[in-house]
Amino acid sequence: MEQFQRRPSVEISDEKRAIAVGIAVEAHSLGLCTVHNQLFASAGMPAAAYELARTLVAEASPRVMFFKRDLHALKDLIRRVIAEQPTACPCCEAATIGGRFTATGRHEIPAVATTSG
């Protein structure tokens, strides 16, 4: 008899992860770099994301249907996705070595002299 392999129950579905990230971004607990489109943990506390999650679960919002009204599971995943992110955009941090940001947030890299010939 052939055994079927099941996905481990501790594995988080992509849908659930996307929901948690979306809530954290909406609540400004995660930031999104407008230059590089990279997520980072903003300076704010995750409390705003937890409060938004509580509201969505209490209202039985379709946005959180994958969590089946389990607020604790949603809050745990929000905490996890925030903790996994760097505290600043990694591309911006790497680019600031030898470059600078303007007042508008645009990154300028000094021109490098090249030789052609």
C-alpha cells in the first residue's frame, strides 16, 4: 500500500502569509521601500497590526477567512512575519555604501570615471 506524503501542519500556507503581511503593511508595522519594493520592519510596534487583525476577525472579514476566526494564529503569524524582516530596506542599506539619499528619498550614486578606448 502506497503512503501519501502530507504537508506538515506547521507549514504556513502562502495565502495565510500574504494575509499577515498585508495586515502588517496596512497597519504600518511593516514598511515597503518605494524605491526597491522591499519589505522591512518599521519602527512602529506590531500593536497596530494586532488591533487590525482583531477587528478583521471580529467582523468575520473575508480577508482573514483562512484563519477560521483563530485570532491567536493570525497574531502569531503577524509577529513572525514582522520578526523575519530587516529593520531597513536591504537594497537601500547596501546602496548607501558609496552613495547618498536626496531629500526626496531618491538614491544617488556618484559617477564613476570610465575609460573607453
